[in-house]
Amino acid sequence: MIELHPEYLTRHGKPAFAVLPIEEFDRLKHYLEDLEDLLALRQVKAAEEASPTLGIDELRRRLDGAD
């Protein structure tokens, strides 16, 4: 887990904003980008789950016959 050290800004005595050091913000941003990529990959995998597949042995046979 990413360790964060936010500073809170208040409005009318209540927390309204959180400010992070730029290094922590950048780590958090990269983490979220990686997470978005993972979620997109999982969606594509789920959508393609029922698609026909080709095993490596069959692929080799087809490629050998393509010459």
C-alpha cells in the first residue's frame, strides 16, 4: 500500500481538501493508471473468454505447413 502524508485544508472548520507531496501524488497517479490497465485487461479477457483458441502445437503445425 502507498503510504500517504496528506495535509488537510479546511473550510468553515471542516476538512475540504487534501494536499500531498508531489512524490506521493505521482506514486498514487501511477498506481491508479496501472490499476486502470489491469481492469481494462480483465474486461477484454472476460469478453474474449468464449472465443475460439489455438493451441501452440496446432499453431506450429499450421506455420510449418505455410512454407
